[in-house]
Amino acid sequence: MPPYEDELAQIVAELNRAAPGSREPRQYSEESLASLDQLLSQAVRKMASDLLLIAGAPMCLRIGGVLAPTGQPLDAEEIRKLLLPLLTVEQTQELQRAKSVDLCFSREGIGRFRANVHHQRGTIAGSIRLLPEKIPTLESLHLPPILRRLSEARQGLVLITGQTGCGKSSTLAALLELINTNRRDHVVTIEDPVEYVHANRSSIIEQIEVGRDTPDFASSLRGILRQDPDVILVGEMRDPETISTVLTAAETGHLVLSTMHTNDTSQAVSRILDSFPAGNQPQIRQQLSLALLAVVAQQLVPAIGGAARYPAVEILMASSGVRSLIRKGEDHQIYSALSTGRSEGMTTMEQSLAEMVRAGKISRETAQAHCFRPEDLHRYL
């Protein structure tokens, strides 16, 4: 067993003896937390989106989508001392068992953060995402106004897709804030971990954290359906049981918001279907054709000059034609319906990129680097 894993085991044993079941951060590492606060403050001042702590490398900030090494290389011991004090007893146990743990934390006077602490090359490493102080709006995220319509729906599935770090959680938070402000609903979220903390406004919001308030998405979602919700947010559709329960909820009078890791909207439909055995897919197709409201695929694209990033957004609305294609198994024709559906609020990734080029937000070269269908982009430009 590597020395630091042996120390993790000792930490778990000592903390369990001292305070069984405690969820509070370790209190004996204030000096280490003060050092981490300095790094976090620096990241905030430089308007970074992420901070990476990896042994043998300097602290790296992601600014405008580009990594910027800062300071001197940190050794494994320094990384360990910076990250371990953030963990509760249970999180330390999870790191020891699964070799990775997700968490959110706040530092007074600095901000709120989401972190993943994990193992690499026999050492501990961390990736920390800076969360905005205020819940974002569609306008502040530079998202198209048509997405506001999705927050007005009373039932159906709204799926936000894209790669890690593309802003899916921020988009969900903005939609949820619209619901919270403009509707008198009971909203329940299941998240791993809770990133944006929503205060009750016109709506009542419950936020359930996986690992703290529930063992997993699927079991929590089954319970939520008996808790009289109007709107359900599921942080990620990870497994067939969760996907099946989400479809049932969206089909039976609930508005459900969730995310998935796919590059475009058509892939999201395929990913849902491929999660199930072939024998179950006809039933899932029927459910999805009835439950789906919209799929929004997004990616963050560097602005001209590199000082900011803008979201390129593909929007697939579940029109009667799209529903029919899903039901009949003609998924290969979804893109055709998407590219000709502007009048119904749809837009392709290439159309979105071309609009940003014409608006002077991004360069033609950047658009070409981020498009999926270069011929279509060329035509729209």
C-alpha cells in the first residue's frame, strides 16, 4: 500500500473514533486551509473557471478555456495537505474506497466551489470548479431567449447535453431560477453534488444530494414521485433505471430537467435507446416520443481575443415530426428535421456557430474547429 493510502486509512480510523458519523470538515488543518484559500482567491481574481492541483506541476488555472500554469511546481505532500482537509469523514472513506470523490464547499469571503479529489500516479490530485456567487440567468450565460419557453412547460423532458465543463449545470440553474421566480411550484432536485443553492422564491425548492441525502439517483427519484413534485431536476441520467423513471415522470405530468454527456442532440436520443436491451427499445421509443420536450446540446467556444467564451447551442424541439421519427426508429432523419426546423425554434450547432461569426463574437477559424459538419457551416457562412 502506498504511504499516502496508509495515511488515509489511519485518518479514517482516527476520525471515526473521535466523532463517529461526523460530516464536518477536519478542524486540525487550518494552516493548510489558509494556503488553499490563497490559491482560491488568486483563481477568483483572475476570473478562472477551474483550478487544477497535480503533484509535480504548478497550480494551473483555466482562464477563457486555456490552461495557465501559476507559481512553482507542487509536490505530492503539498497537494495532500491542501485537499484532504476539505473532506468529511464519509468523503475521506469514499476517496479511500473508490479512489475518487466529488464535493462542493464554500470558503468564507471567497466563494463556493465544486471539486473532484482523485488518485493519479500514486498521489492525490484535485480539480476545483469555481461556481458563480449568483445563480446565472440565460442572458448572463449568452443563451438564446427561446430557451425561456422550456421553463414555461408543465410536463415533459428537457435534456441538456455536452462535454464536461460546457456549462450544463449553469444552464439548468438558469432554467430553474426562471421557474423559481415565475411559477408557484414544488421543485425537487437530485444532484451529485449540489452546486447552486436555490432560495425559495415563488416556488418551494428541495435539493437532495446523492451520498448525503440519498444513496443514488434511481432510488431517490422513485421516492420523489410520491412527494407531490411539479418540477424535477435530475443532475445526470447515468443508468437505465434512472432513465426509465425519468421518462415515466415526464410522461405523467411532471417537468423533468436533466443532463447527459453527448456532443449533439441526435446522439442523446441514441444514447437513451442504447442504454436498454434490444427487446425493451420499442417500449422506450414509445415513451421517449411522448415524454421528450427538447434536447439542448452546447459547447463553450473561445471569443475573439480569448478573453471570454460563448455557448454554441444546438436545439432540438420535440415537434410532431421528430416524435414520429423517434417512434418509428428513423433516428438517422432527426438531423434533417433539426436543420429545417427553424420555424419551430430549432437550430443546429453549425447554424449557431455561423450566427456568432456574423455577430463578430468568434472567428471563422474557431467556428470551423468546433463544428461537427464543416460543409454545413460553410454553407451557412
